[in-house]
Amino acid sequence: MPISPQELITNLGDLPPLPQVAAQVLRIAADPDASTDELQKVIGTDQALSAQILKIANSAMFGMVREVTTLTQAIMTLGFSTIKSIVIASSAKNLYSRGAAGLQERLMWEHALVSAIAGRAYGRALRFPRTEEVFLAALMHDIGKSVMAIKFPERYGVLMRTVYNEQGDGLSLELDTFGFDHAMVGEALLHSWNIAASIEQAARWHHDPIQAPVEHRNLVAIVALGNQLALSQNIGIGRVESLATATEEALEILGIDASTLEAHQETALEALERDKSLISDF
């Protein structure tokens, strides 16, 4: 019998909270009447985050002629939507890096970021109207893995090494070992963070997008394609063949064929090359 959401949360215990600064930034970014000054004041209380935003604003990705030296300039350069993505990315990276950050954590983080960049590129190619939301959803799609690594370091470490050595399928091993998988855990975490429902659903259904609620299905399908591209480039832990069903479902949902996907893949790979400074800056 599948585990219930209540049993899942009970088994997990306390989930890591969304950092206070990130929660405040999300609240401000969602307010149409919010000002740059309000956002600057909140971000300015976190020195590491402020430095990260300035670094990205000055990265090659944005091609600035004049150096960005203040948070206000950075916010004006990047815009509220991109700032929100950076703040959540920073929170996610901190979660991936809790404890002893080794090869496993680095691979999971790089996979998340590459999936996000690829997903956003697919979204643009498909003229999906909420590409920044795709970026965030793809960034968070495997966040359940980091929670499981924190909660069950020894057992989950063994499981990840098994998958890394191509001796088993991650989802099946998770279900057999714990009674739940990282997609369920990711959904529970993001629900506790009060993140947008679309991002929560992407975490839950990126391996089976046809099961996502209809209103979120296109976004989940695009996230599934970003996930597939990252693994096809050997970025992450797992075999790309394990995503064959998810990819087929995504193509069906989006109404595109394999040749169209191939063309969009080229666009996504170009985006990865263009945005590689974002990967190194994080």
C-alpha cells in the first residue's frame, strides 16, 4: 500500500525550513506594489546572498558594460523575477550543501542548475509564458534527494552510490528502501515552504508528468525535458534511459515530436554554453 502524505511527513520528521530572508524576498517579489528599496533592504541583511547577486549581475551572462557595484543597481539590472530565482537557488544550494559536501552533493547541485537552465531554454523555445517559473521548478525538482541525504545519510549514501555505479534505478530503490521516493519528499518540503503549486507539482511528477494536474502539466513536462537533457550530458546521478517514459509523456503533453525536440535540444545546449558562467558563479 502506498505511503500516505501524513505518514511520509511523520517518517521524515522536521523538514528544513525556508530561510527567513528567502521567505521575505518571495513575499516582496509577489507584491505588485513592492519597491526596489524594500527588496534591497531585505537582501542587504544577508551578506553572502548580496555578494552572490552582485557577482551574477556582473557575470558574462548579462554582458554589462559598466560594473554593477550596489544591490540597487543589481536589482534593476536583473529584475524582480531573476532575483527571486537567485534567492531560491541560493536556499536550495545551502540545502544541498548541508553537512559534508562531497561528490554526491556537487553532482546533485550541478544537475539541478543545468536542468533549470535547460528547462528555461525549452520553455522559451516552446513559447511557454512563465519561463522563470520553469527555471525554479527545474531547480527544485530533485530537492527531495537532498532532504533524504540529510535525514538518512548512511542508507541514502549507499543508495546513491548504487545508482551512480549503474547498479539500480533510483526511484525503485528509494521506494524499496524507505517506502517513499525523492519526488514525494520534494513535494512535502515545497508544500511546507508554501512554494507555488506548480513548482510543488514539478517536484512530485517530473518522472511521470502525465499524472500532474492538468493546469500544471505543461510546466511539469518542460521540467521533465530539462531533467532529461541534464542526464543526457552526464550531469547528475542516474541513467538517461530511466527517463524514457517521462520524456515520451512530456512530448505527448506538449504536442511535439522527436525531431522538434532535437531542434529545441540544440537551443537548450546553446543556452547552457551561454549561461555557463551562472553554473560556475553558483
